[in-house]
Amino acid sequence: MKRRWKKFLAGVLSAALALNLAAPLALADGVACRVTKVFVYPDHVGRVNSVNVNCIQGEVSYNQGVLTFDGDVTLTTVGPADTGTISLVEALGEKNLRLVANGKVTGRTKGNGIEKAKEIAGGEYDLTYADLGKYSVTKPIGILGGDTGTTITAGTEITLKDFHTGIGGGNVQIDGTVNITGAQFQGATYGIANSTTVNPGSELEIHADRYIGKDCLLTYNGGHLLMIVAENGDGNNIVQGRLSIGNVSRFWYRTDENGAYTEINVKENYENFTAAIGQNQDYLELTDVDPDQQESETYALLVAGTQVTKSNQNDVLEDGGSVKFDPTTNTLTLNDADLTLDGAAGGYCCIDSQLAEELTITGTATLSNADGILTEGPLTLDNATLTLTGNINEDVGDDAIRAGRSDEDITIQNSTVTIAGTNAEGNFFQYGIRCGKLTVANSTLNVKVGGSAIVADELKASGAGTVITAETDASEEQEYYALELDELTLRDGLDLVEGKMNESKKAKIAQPEQAPTDFKVYWVVHPGDEPVNGGMQFPGAITGSEEEARLFEGWFLEDGTRLEDSPYYMGPGANHVGNLDRDVTFYGHWRTAESGEGSPDGGDGFGTLLAGVAVVGVAGVVAYQVGTELILDQLLPAGVAVPHTRAELAMLLWNTAGRPAPATLPAFADVADPELAQAAQWAIEQGYLKARADGSFKPDKGVAKWRVIRGYRAVTEP
């Protein structure tokens, strides 16, 4: 071939790819997926329909194997957008394609509906075959399972209209709701033409000439299954050998819409059911929920695949009471519960709440090998200790905890939540916590996942002891973050001490680490000081021995921030501070085994460290104070003696605060003075002094001077 023809053909191919036009089948391995006529390539990130195409209306985007339909979306391959018999969505080179929707996806096609997606997660799909004249030629399929299987997750609703076959291709797992029906017809020719499994909590409704194709299999693990013969049914709907009863021990069936249900216990009277399905049935309905039970006796809550009912609410798993449910308060109490889904338990989610009202979970449990907690409404974890994990290689958890469609609120208080787990693919969970507003109070969260760890409209954290650690193992190129938030509100001294929201792969929220409070010297610098050979330069020798040098921690701000982590640090190699906008005091700190209240010398808790040692600094250092004594002299009012005992400190703080009454009556055996008893009780309640395990107060015991400084400032500078 002449060079100019090669260049011409290369140019044509390049132009076709740039316009996302249909490419030859040979290019499929280089294409992630196709949405109507638009090809999406593996490295594409962002909107799929950025070019104005009339086959896609609405927001559709792609990122790392996830195709997202945001809000209401319309897909069409008919009318002005006619592209022949191609499907609405088809996975090509991306074998693990996930479809995620948070609204309604409406589709009209002259081909198949959705082909070979690994997972269809969330949202509502209304798909219609719209070329009835070619129905018998095209034989379109609504959902074509992928080579490694397809899962329709809980909360996903799919309606398939006028397709020749409802579900075909590779294996399909149904955890959501699927309705195979008709618009112009009464239903499909075949309902199921592959191996499909119906799981607890799911719904499958089939209107078809034949429910299950020859050599195909529908496995029933639970949920609601309804099969009704279509108008053109040929009377050959014997499903024996095609309908299998899987991981369900008890269910009910009927063969007439107005008929009575028959209860089947697999170990006792299963032969009654086999006899029924050995005959042609124009109507066949199965359910794993007792149909004779009053509706109010069944709660919209499943735990480890078990439906919560009035009869089992006090022992849901029938193991002695590890799971209890109180319907009056919608509280689920877990008592060292093991909520592990291993296949035998069925289900897709450890705790699945379809309650519109708020669900409260309390107690201790391990949730593993499946999605963790999914709720329809708000969720509260109160005094809960939960570990969510997984290690199976066959699948990966989508959400550890999710409220609604990531739009309901979650409150976590006085709880510890650990989300982690690994398998051959990496972290087990894709997302850690997804919700509207996340409120965390006095709790510890440790979240490590493959995608974004915490996704919320707003995160509000409070409580001095709250610690939130979030981490994703996503690559730098992937748009997953430790904290994916619109707003962050922190109280009670909490701070984002590591990472940044919507940017970092690892982040931590906590109170800044408190530096040692046993300082002996401090160093004051002013904005007008000289950077070098002046007040801003680091001090010189400040230790008197090798031991003191070994124990020296460094320079800290009063709030505990290390100099190197402060805005005044000028970087490695610099010997001075800078960027001063005010007078700044840096405190020198040492470690010591004798540090703290009740040291052998009964004094400041430093033993003999630095005693009498002069602090030597470079020229121009403005103010060195040796020892805490001079700090206290400046801090306390004139004429007020520095307290040296617990009794003296309690009286000083109590008198300074206005002699408030304690919350409870004091009862110290070693305190006879009633005023001192009140002062001691109040100081302990406020946290200025520590309570003693034996109930005594130890009024004459020495007190560390740093405790005097902290207590007095807390009272006078609230």
C-alpha cells in the first residue's frame, strides 16, 4: 500500500476515534465500554456525553470502571438517534464495569438493554425494546449477564419491557427488584435464559410465554418470586428441573393469585412442591416471609439475611440473643454478634434496613464478607463497637455503611467503628461511610478502603476524645479521597491534624497531640526581632548534662504544637523562626520518668533536671525564664502564694472560681475541713485534680507546677 493511502486511512481512523464514533469490533479490547453509540476508553475520566449527542440526555460520567448516571438520564438508539441494533450499555474491555445510578434511567433500544456489566448498583431503570417488527429476528435480551457474572444490588429497580428474553447470558444474581413485562406485548417470550439466582430481600416478577428456557436454571434462595404466563403462552410451563430451591429452608408457594399458600419445609414436605412444579402452572408465586403473618408483625429489617419479625425480635438469629430488635424505638441491640455472610446465610448485606424511620444500633458486633449496614432512612450508632471487615476473594464489599442513597444522615456517638479488610484485590470495601450529614461525637472511627473512605455533605465532629482516621489505597491518579466532603465543622479543640479534605489519600481528625507539659524554660520572640543573630534565632545550649540533652523533646507552642509543625517554622536547615504576626512564646520540654503529679520531690515533677542550671542563649534572645517558678510569679495575682500541695491548689482554684458548689457531696475520709472538702470535690469534678482509687484526697501530697499553671489558666481564661 502506498504511503499516502496509509496516511489517509490512519487519519480517518484517528478522526473516528476522536468523535467517539462506532469502532470496529476488533477495537473492543481497547475500549472500556459503550453507552449507546459513544465509546468510552479506559483512561477517560469525566462526562461521557461531553460531545453533543442526541442518544444521551442527562449527566453520564466514567471513572476507573464506574459508569455513573447522575439524576434522571435518557438513553436511546431509536428515532433520530437510530444506530441499529446496538445495546444501550455494553461492557467491552472493562470486565468489571459497575453501573451506578442515583435517579431514573429510561432507555429505548433496537438491541439489547444492558450487556455484561459486573454490577448494576442503585437507581431505577426502565428499559424498553422499541423495534417490534424485528422482534423475532433480533431476539433482544433485557439484561445480558457478563462472562464473570452480573449482580443487581439491593435498592436497584429494573423494569424490562417487550424484550424477547428478560435475562440471559452469564450468571446473574438478583438482590434488588426486577420486573420482566411488556408494553405492547403482555411479556417476554422467555423470562430467564441463563443461570439466575434470586436472593433474600429481592423481588423477581416474570410475565412470559415461558418462564425459564430449556437447559437454563433459576435458583431461589429467598425473596419474592412471581411468574405469570403471558397471553401467547403455549401451555408448556413446567419448571421442574429448571427451578431450583437453594439456601432457603422454609418458604410458601401458591399456584393461584387468589389461592391459599402452602408452607414448605425443605426437610419435611418438599415433595409437595416438586409435585406442583411438575405440572404446568399459569401462575406460580414463592415467598420466604409467612404470608399469613400480619403485615405489622414483619419489620422492614434483615440481619445476616434473616427477616426480623414480631416472633423473633428478641432472638433474631436464634442463637441465644446476640441480636434483638425493639420496634417501639427502632433499636437493634447487638451482643457480641457475629454477622458473617458466607453464602449459607444468603443475602448481600449484614444489616439491611428498609425502615423509613431512623434505625439505632447499639452493642458489639463483627460484620464481615458483605456490605455492612445499608439503611433506607437515618442511622444512629450509639454506644456501639463495630468491626466491619471482609477477606473473601470472590467479591468486594461496595459500602461498609451507607444511609439512603448516600443522602440520609448518620450519627455516631460514644462508639468505636473499625472499617477494614483485605482480599486478593486489595481493600475489601469500596466505600467506608456514605451519607448526607455525618455527626461524630465522643467516638473513634478508623476507616480504610479502596475508594473514598468518608463521603458526606457535611461532617460535624465534637468531643475531646474523638479520633477519626480515614485512608484510601487508591492511586494518586484516581479521584478517591480520605475525606470527600462539602463542609467540615470541628468543635472541642478538634482539628484536621493530617491531610486535607477532597485532596489527601489519608487524613486524621483529633485534638492536636499535647506536648509534654513539664517545661522548664520558655523563649519569647517578637515580630520586630532580627531573624539572624537576634531574637528569632534558635536558642543555644539549654542543657546541663548528657542526660538532660537526651530527654529534651524540643520547642512547642502553648497549645502543644511542635515548632516544626507551626507556621513560624522556616524549613529544614533554617536556624530561626519567622512569619510572626504577634508575640509568640515557645516552651522547652523534657521527658522524665519522674514527671507528673506526686514525683518524689513533691514539687514540679522534674526531679533534679536543670536545677540551678543557667540557660545560655545567643545574643539578642529576649526573655528566658528558668523554671516554672517565675512563670507562676507572673501568672498569679500579687500576694498569692504559689500552691505546693493538692489542698492548696484546690482552695486556690475554688476561691478564684467564686466558690461554686460541687455537683455531688464530698466524702473524703482524710479531709475534715468542710470548705476544703467542697473545694477538693469541685476541683476533681472539673478535671483540675485526679480522683484517687481508694476514695481519699491526699491533701498534703505535692502537686506539679504545670498542673497549677494549667488549672489557674482554665479558671481565669475559660
